Amino acid sequence: MQRRIFLKNTGLVLSASMIMQKKVIAELFNVPEFKIKMLRNNVGVFTERGGTIGFLLGVEGIVVIDSQFPEPANHLIEELKKLNQQPILYLINTHHHGDHTSGNIAFKGIAGHIVAHENSLANQKRVAESQNTLDKTLLPDMTFSTDWKLKTKKEKIKADYFGPGHTNGDAVIHFEEANIVHMGDLMFNRRHPFIDRSAGASISNWITILDKSVKRFDKDTIFIFGHSLVPGAETGSAEDLKLFKDYLEKLLVFATSEVKAGKSKEEFLKNTSIPGVTEWKGDGIERPLTAAFEEVGARGF
């Protein structure tokens, strides 16, 4: 009896020790640990390195949204196999950026189809060709222009395109029964956003997309965010979308006033804050400032 207790306790100590070692190694080598969090109705999120991944553990198969990079994508695939023995039916890309799609290649021969907006496909191909990485890229084989639908036994999934925002190919993915919406990089939670003007981004229409999303869904909707300043805060509510919409509105107002005042781009980029914005902090403010200045200048105020 005592031997069994000893062995059990020893096993617990060893297990705890291994977990601690894993955390220490991750910290020493700056290797982020992956995490899986189930939300509801078998829909969950995976975080490691890159944009937040969403997934559905369906009765007849798995649906994944975004793929981060190859290494975390392999970690995800391994964990999904433990959670659900069904095949991966679809991988959906919210947009083309590498921190959301570089891991597509890990799904080669595993995912039935890869789905994305037609502009996302064009952007992925353009970037891969310019970087000479087409051989390391797995492009979407199914695209849509306005929307795409999938019905499974217990879930209905709808992807919508509302025009340019973060890029010109961002999709909003809705798990209708679970009432969970993956916003991709249309939502940066308390973190200064990257606004890709080289891929047709539009701050003014991005504001419209956020407003449309707030009105389209409800107070019970769980939103999945592409990125968050604070780890663990990759999901939230419509209130978070309203705050980010307010951020973008204040950003454009600020840029417009500074351009009208005759400020140069170099002068404008010296700003370290956006008037009226208090919750969006951290590094990277020069990215939205640059994009806003260029967008305002391009439209002539």
C-alpha cells in the first residue's frame, strides 16, 4: 500500500518537475508554449506564435481557422488528433499574412481543402513569388468573393467579406450555432495594429466593418481576435470591437488634423500617442500612424 502511494507521489513530483522544466526552457530560449482553450459547442482557440487559431471539433470532421507558422501548426495538428479522431475537413485563412498562413504547408495531405477570400489567395501567391517561397507555400484551393458557407451535422459556418480593412482580403468567420466569430486581424485587442496598405488596407472601411460586425452579432457572441497585447485575452465581446472602432476613428481624426496643419510625415511619426486613446499601448504605434497619414494624404483629407 505504502509502495503504491510512494510511486503515485513520485509520479506526481516527476510530472510537475517536467512541466516546470518545459516552462523554464521556454523562457530561456524564448519559445512560447502553445495553449488550447475550449470556448463552447466544441469550438476552441489555439495560441502559440502568430495569429490566434480557431477550430471546430465536428462530429464528422475538424475545421481550422488560420495556421500560424509550420512548427506551431504541427503542434496544433498533434493536439487535435488527441481531441478528435476525425479528419481535418477544411482550413480557412482569414487573410494572407505569414503569421496566419505560413503553417498551411503543415496541412498538406491532411486538410481536405483550404478556403480563403479571392484577394487573400492573390496576396499569398504574390508574396510567395516575390520571396521565392512557392515551394514552401500551400495555397488555398477554394475561394469566394462575398461569402462562403459550410453546414455540418451540428454547426453552420459562414465566411463573409465586407471589403478592405486590415488588408483587401479579410474574412469574418461565424460559427453560427456556437455564436462565435473569428475576426482575424480585423481585431487587435489593446495592441497597435498593422495596417497593410501594400495589400489594399483601408482604415475608413475597417471602421465600417467593425460597426457592421457589432450590429450583425449580439451581446452573447464570443469574438476571437487575431492578436492581443495581453496573452490570454484573445477573445472578447462586442464592447471590445466598439473600443477598437473608436481607436481607429480617433487615429483618422488625428491624422487628418495633422495633415491639414501642414505637418510632414516625419513630424507626424514622432507622436507617441493618439489623442483620446488610453487602452491601446505597447510598441508599434508608428505602423498605424504611417498608414493613417498615407491614407489621409491619398484621399486629400
